[in-house]
Amino acid sequence: QLQLQESGPGLVKPSETLSLTCTVSGGSISRSSYFWGWIRQPPGKGLEWIGNIFYSGRTYYNPSLKRRVTISVDTSKNQFSLRLTSVTAADTAVYFCARDHGSSCILDNWGQGTLVAVSS
Amino acid sequence: QSVLTQPPSVSAAPGQRVTISCSGSSSNIGNKNVAWYQQLPGTAPKLLIYDNNKRPSGIPDRFSGSKSGTSATLGITGLQTGDEADYYCGTWDSSLSAGVFGGGTKLTVL
């Protein structure tokens, strides 16, 4: 059974870089035709699609975040990662990783989510 | 402001039927399939419907989806108190080359 688990700091200072990793178990990132994505949800608000990556490294990003976001993949560790630079309080959110079918926002397996607060 | 538009809230009595709408444009719903997600309080979203009207294994047939033009609809019949949750529609936007979600609809089962 496929499982995804987010990990990373729960607190980041303003202007610094948010870094999260998603570890995939129960299936191989590289032996599939899926994308692997990041979604976030500010407290009390809706879902925001951040971006996704194919195991080959092909990425798609939300245009509103593109200047600050990098998603990468490490197939040897069966992990993919999110970097968000120059964070502000508006980046405070629960960050989810998910398996993405890539064509129509079909996210069929999700991590439990991790809360990242931006505060000094 | 979300790319896809959903009503903020809907409500109905147990056992009744409710529909949730999702409105978009020709660059998203108009030429892409739609997915629906259920998010219970404090949990990750769960895929309910994909490709407009298909249900993943384990999702009861009380949940259904449809699409017409640039709008999609989620239907839930035989409402149960356990269906109280936030529901989101999502799809791909060809102009943005990005995934997009609706703002979410809170379902209250009275």
C-alpha cells in the first residue's frame, strides 16, 4: 500500500527558505507514470496547488509561486522535495504531498500533511 | 480568489440529496476532466471522484459526479452526518499549465 510522509521544520523565519521532503513507501517513484505533487492549505482556508514533478525531473509550478518554488526528486531515496524561498507569514500553511496522475489534478494518495509556520 | 468557483456552503437533512457546483472556464473545466475531494476536519483530502464521474475503489455510489460545458457537479445522496466535510473540485488549467482547485464548499448535514 502506497504511503507518503512529509518531513521538515515546523517553524521558518521570514525571508528564509522552507524545505520539506516527502518520503514514498510501498511503491517506487521511478517505476511509474505518475507525477508527485505538493499542495498547501493556509489555516482555515482552501487548497492551493503548488506544483509537481515527474521522476525524470520534469516540473510544473503554480505561476503565482513559480519565482520562489523548486521541486526536486531523489529516486535513490524514493523521495521528492519542496523548496520555497523568501517566505512570509502568508506562506504559513499545512503542506501536503501527494501522488498526482498528472493530467486532471487527480491526487489519489496523500500524506497526512505538516504544518509550517513562518514567524520570527 | 480561486480559479474554480464553488458555493461556500450547502446544507441538507440526513437522508436527503445535495449537489455542489464547480464553475470554471474553457481553459480548465471546459477541456479537462474534473476531480472532487472530501476533506474531513483535521485530515488530508481524499479523492472522491475523478475523470468527472468515476469513483475510486471504496467510494460508495452515493457519491456521483457530472460535467457539462465549463461546470461540474458533485452529488451526494442518502446524506449521513459523517458526510459533513469540506468538498473541493480540481482540474488542470491549460492556460496556466498548473493544477487548480475551487475554494471549497462546507457541507452541513442538519
